[in-house]
Amino acid sequence: MYVKDVVVQNQVGLHARPATFFIQKANEFKSSIWVEKEERRVNAKSLLGVLSLGIIGGTTIRIIADGSDEQQAVDGLVSLVESGFAE
């Protein structure tokens, strides 16, 4: 299992468009991937799950992966979040 915390950089957070990019990136990996905000954990490959967290700009989220490419998955998603989804 590989875990990293990251602060969401873009102002509006993970609304529909950035969440879609996030999920597309998550689906590139074989590992099981979750996103955690406070005490809630959802599947990072689920649009409704990610949107249900209500992640806004400045929020710290935890990305957790477990599987054969767990480190690449977490590092790739952290990079995407840190880039601000090119917004």
C-alpha cells in the first residue's frame, strides 16, 4: 500500500471537469485506488464517489493505492492535482 497527501491547488476544487481528468488518470492503473477526505474514503475510479466528497480548493486529500503499480498511480495522481488540472 502506498499513500500520499496532497493539497488541491485549483480554486474550484474537484468539480466535474477536473474530477473527470482525475478518474481517467486513475483508470490508467491496475491498482485499487482510493481518495480520502477527512474520514470519508471513496473509489478514485468512481466519478460519483469523487464528486460526493465535495473537494474544494485548498483541501488536503489523501490518495491511497494498493497493487502492482501503486507507487506510479499515487505519484501520477498527486502530480495531476498539484498541476491544478491546467485550469
